[in-house]
Amino acid sequence: MDGEEAPNTEQQQDERVYLVPYRWWREAQAQEREVGGGIPYTASPAPSSYSGPMKIINTIFNSDLVFTLQRSTNTSDDHQNNSRPQRQRQQQHDDAEQGCCSTRSSYALLPADMWHRALRRRNDGAGLRKESDGNSSFEEDAPVDVYPLKLRISVIRDTCIMTVKITKKDNANENYKKACKIFTVDSEMVCIWDFSGQTNLIIMNEWNRMSQDGQCQADNEIFLEIQVYDLAELRTCKNEGKKGDLALQQSRTTRSSCTASPGEIALAFGELLRKLWASEKTPVTPHVFKGKLVCFAPQFSGFSQHDSQELLAFLLDGLHEDLNCVKCKPYKEAKDACDRPDEEVADEYWENHLARNDSIIVDICQGQYRSRLVCPVCNKVSVTFDPFMHLSLPLPSTTMRTMTVTVFSTDGSSVPSSYTVNVPKYGKSRDLIHALSIACSLRDDESLLVAEVYSNRIIRYLEDPLDSLSLIRDGDRLAAYRLVKDFENLPLVVFTHQPLKEQYLHSISSPRWKAFGVPLIASTSSVICGLTICDLYLKLLQPFLKSKVAVLDVDQDDGKSSSSSEVTEMDMGSHMEDFEATADVAEEEKDFMDEFQFYLTDEKCQVMHSKIEMSESILQAGLHKQLHVLVCWQDKAMGRYNISLLNFLPEVHKSELFAERPQESVSLYACLEAFLKEEPLGLEDMWYCPSCQKHQQASKKLDLWRLPEILVIHLKRFSYTRFTKNKLETFVDFPVHDLDLSPYIANKSPRPSDHYALYAVSNHYGNMGGGHYTAYVYHEREERWYDFDDRHVLPVSEDNVKSSAAYVLFYRRIQPNNSDPWATPLL
């Protein structure tokens, strides 16, 4: 920064800033105390302009994490602080630090060099890293629990208060969830000490900008990426000192002594189980259990419908934390695979996991899968082994989507045609163009230019082959234009249509005129002049002539080229012998020119620059790739052409709410294969490649490695986007007696049985707006299935257990040499 010393080589290589737990950093400074230099901030919820029901609605549809950072009052006047005696400044710093340390959520924002030094001291002090051979540079490739988080920061005018916004759009979904756990400003105070100087620099720069602009630009946002090193479990070890070692030793005692005083959720759940298994066969209403649950998870409060899988995931995780014998979790650094055998690396990951997680939930409900990432640029391979509590399997029908696109000719040879193609749901624009090229029989000398049309104007082109199709909603409208190969080297003329009378309803500079029809595009290699523009436009309009549309439709249905006099009637200067009954073509062309007026306009068609005269050349100097022309229509022209055909542009996907669709069917094995197949990461979940030192869209492949005793399978029937919610009623054919997973296990070493039997199903009936949950459970003593529906419990045949309502499946391992698949005890 300005006025500071020149950074050393290490700082030049890494200019990132790191967010770490404050207590972790202070402990790292035990031998080299760095007093002062940090600016304390307090995070609090951002003020909302909504209240009452509108606040709830805004929370549902706007899931961004927003909070404010405000300097501590003790440090609001830096000049005054600097003038105080050293002892007083030291006392002030200690008081602020004590207040920060008393807060459960306290963090430090460190520059890269300070982070590296702290990490070295922590590792050296723990005996995890040997003394280096005189080289003090930090090893960048050493794997640590660091993930990037992008912030949008804006400064409130004339204050030291910053508004911080963390969005799902800017960050990977997993990182966004972690951020929500860190910045819990609604439930507790969060303190941040900034030792990097980034916040002060942002505030000063914004003050200078505002003073120069003379206006407050509230929407000005500064992007800041931080690297988060979140060891949340270290907070539980605070103020323990040497007692922490004793607690760790005591936690290694027997499992029974650990569970003698479990947490509140475990106690409430245990009491609920005792009531359910009591001899009295009466319904149980879990009021007490729900009351304890909502204290830790407010999202399950109230009487609205909740997701049973989300409840199950939270319950299992909560029970594990309550019953976990490891109270002070040791830090275990993950080592790179480095071409070691997968068996060795997997066991290392699993041992590290067990060193921090030791509960009955881990013993019976957690498995392990292998994740393999490959960089598309340098082919760097990263292999990790992660635990799982359940498998969330996609339904194969959700991996594809249908898209309708209307194809326009750019030479006036055919009417527009709409094509519906199947593409990967999370595919790229190249997938759409490839499928569309096959559907419309694109020639080898042609290319397709796909554009999104909104309000009769082109708002963007799908030119980048890696553009994600997930950005295109079902309600959007797409047009594709058949152009000559390598059209990028030729100037394109984009025509937008407007009734001439609209020109007089608004001023010349008004951006609010009313356009109609789908924009038309043509390419030209000749010198562009007014006459060229007119000829191109009249040629593009030929398929829309009312006298020609019917003939063109018939000829296209017959698969033949057009040959009637109606088709060639307006073919400007060709086959003149067929026009004996018509007026001279040149004269008719002149009449057509009088029906249109052409204006140069901008890319958004909001400003008329100048009228195009027929005899004047249009200078291409200063023009970019495209020439945008606004065409004003006379009333006479509006009656000559088929305007409804020119306006026709269907949505990408039209939902038929009341149409009966055939029942889809898919096997559970197909769902598992869709979950395990290799596929590229999304643009929002790109992987940071340590070799390229940048985020790359790597390919990811999952494999099952270690299976639990109890296997929970979640069928992803609900799909969510920013604008739509949907439930799939696909029938999943799942095994009841023998689910064989042996073909999907990558671990080939000796292991327990890979065969499972079904013992319970959670069903969901209804849609996204509302529904009803029931359950099928197998009673092993009576050897029959039961249907649990609120207070009603009735026997049900095994054939009825399979249905399109199945949402969560519960399996347990079949022990070898056991003929009864349900003989394995549950708990």
C-alpha cells in the first residue's frame, strides 16, 4: 500500500488475505507477541427496509448474507489514539482484545506473510513440521483447510461502517454455507480484527471517491476475496489451558462413560424412542422433542411443511455432536496423495476423521467415498477421501432438459422453424448448438448464431461455447440464425422492427418506443450503403409475405424446393419471365422502399443516431462487429406481411400444468450411476488448481469406498432454481431384499458385505406448495410391513412399498451366512 515498505519476495508472490479464528492466531503469537496494529470491527445484521410479512418474503427470495462491519468506538479516532501515552494505548488495546476474546465468534484478518508465520509457529509448536534446512519460505502446495470467499463491500457515506454482502452467485455453494455458519450475526456478536489494512484502505478510497464525485453512489461495491481458515472446533478449547489435555485423555475412555451425560437433542431423542417402544400402543406427539430441536434449528419451527431428509441430516449430525467422545478435536493436516496407493491414503483420511469424530453415529451411519479431480489445463490430479452420512442420488430424468429454439434463415430462403432438442441440464451452449445443428440439418458451410430475445430485442448472444445453459430459464426465448461459415469475419446487420407511428409518439432520443417481431440478421461482404441495407431487409422479409407463407409451408412439408409463381414473385430481379401478370419489379421494389424508413441505432436499440439514405454509404470505420438498424414500418407494409409469424418465438420450455404425462420409471442403480459418473464442475464450483494457481473447471469423479452398516439413500425429487421449484414423480424401482453395491465399490481390499436389505421408506405425497409424509417400516418380529400415516398404523403388502412417493430409503447391511436379510439388529 502507499507509504508502506516495499513488500518482500514472498509478499509479492502471495497478496491474499486470510480470515482465521482470533484465538488460534493469538496462541500462535505466544512467543512473538505482536501488540497493536489491528483494527477491531463488530459485525451486526444489516438494516432492512422490510418488516412484517414482507421481511419474511424478502428473506425467502433473497438468500444473500448481508451484515455491517463497524469499528470499535475505542479506535474510531486514530490520530487521538496515537497521541496518547504508550501505556494508555496498550491498555486500550488489551481492553479491546479482552472484549473480543470474550466473544464466541472472533476472527483475525491477516496478510499473507503474517498468516504464513503464524502457521509455521503453530505447526512447529505442535511438532507437525520439522525444522527446515534454512529455507523459510512457506510451502504453498501443503494442503490446509483454506477455502476462498468473495465479498462485496460498500461503505456508508461519511462513516467507518461497511456493508458486507456474500452471495451464492459469487461463491461455491459449500463455501456459502460455511460463511453462513461463521457470520452468525443474528444470534451472536461476531468480532473481526483487521491486521491486513484492507478495510482501512477500502474506507479511505471510498471517502476520496465520494468527495470527488460529490454524490453518494450507494450501489458502488468493492470486491474482496479472502481465504478462510475456519477451525471452529478450536473455540471449544478456549480457556482450558492444560485442562484441555486432561479432557482429551478423559474423552478416550469407554463409550458408556461418554454417553452418560449426552446433549439435549440426544436426551430428547432418547426419551422419544422410549415412548415409541413402550408397551402402551398409543400415538406419541413429539412436542418436547420438537421444542428442543427448534432451539438449535429454528428453521424447523412452526407448522409449515419441512423436508424430511433435511430433518434427518440435522438430527444425525446433532446426535453425533452430542455423543462425540472427542471434545477437543485435534488438528489433522491432510497430506497430498503423491501417487501413493489409494488404500493407504483412504485409511489415512479415515483415521484422521475418527481422531476428531468418535460416536455411535459414525460407527453405524457413516461411510467414505473417493473424489478425484483432474485439471483440464495441466492434468493435475487431486484425490481425496471424504465421509458421508447419506447418499443423495439424482434422478436420471433430471440430468437432461428439453429446449425449444426457433431457427431463422439469413438469406430469406425459408420461414422460421422451431426445434425442440434434448441437452444436458447443466450443459454448455456448445451442447445446445450441436443438438440444434443436427435437428435443423445444418450444412457443412453454415454456422449457427444463437441469441436470447427479450421485448423484441436481442439482449445477448451465446457466443462462448462454455456458457452455462443453467443461466437460460424455461421462460426465456431463443432465436438461432443460419449464417455462412466463419461469419465472424463478416459484418453482421441486425434489424429491429418498429411501427412508424411510434416514432411520432416519442421524441427522437426516447428509449421507450415499442418494437415488434423477432430481430432479423444478415451478413454481407459488399460495401454497406443505404441501398444494400434495403435490399438485405427486403430479402429477409420474403418468407413473411402473406402470399408466400402458405406456399412455403406446403413445400417444406413435402420436402421439396419451392417452384410456384407465388414464391418467386418477389425474388428481386430473378426469373423475370414468370412475372407477366405483375408490375415491373424495379417499380415494385421502389414501392417497398417507400414503406420502410431505416435508422442507425445502438446495440440496445434505444437511440436513433441518424436516418439512412439510399444513396449514401455507411462508413464502417468505428463500427464494431455488428451494424444495428432500426426499421420503421408504414401501415401499408404492416398489412402486406404476416406479422404474427414475424412475432412468433416460443419459450424455451412451456410447462403444461394439466397435461397428463406418462409415468417415468428408473432403477435405483441408474440413479447411483448418475451420481458416480464423471462430469465437469459448474462455473460456480470451480476448483483451485495448485499447479496452475488459479480456479479451473475440473472434471470430478466420485466412487464409493467404504460403506456403513446403515445406508440412507435420498432421492433428489425436488429441484430448486432462483425462479422455479419442481418435484419429480418418477417411479424409482429399488431392491427390497438385496441391494448389491459391490460393482460400485472402488476399494478392492477385503471388506464387509456390500449387500443391503430395505427396512424403511419415507414417502412424500403432494407438490412443492404442500404435501404429506408417511412411512413404510418393516417389523422383523412379525415379518411384515406397516404403513405409518400420522396416528394410523396399518399393515401393507410388500408390493405396495415401492411407489413414486418414495423419498428416503433406509437399508442395513446383510451379514454373510445369514439367510434372513432383516436379521441384522439396528441399534
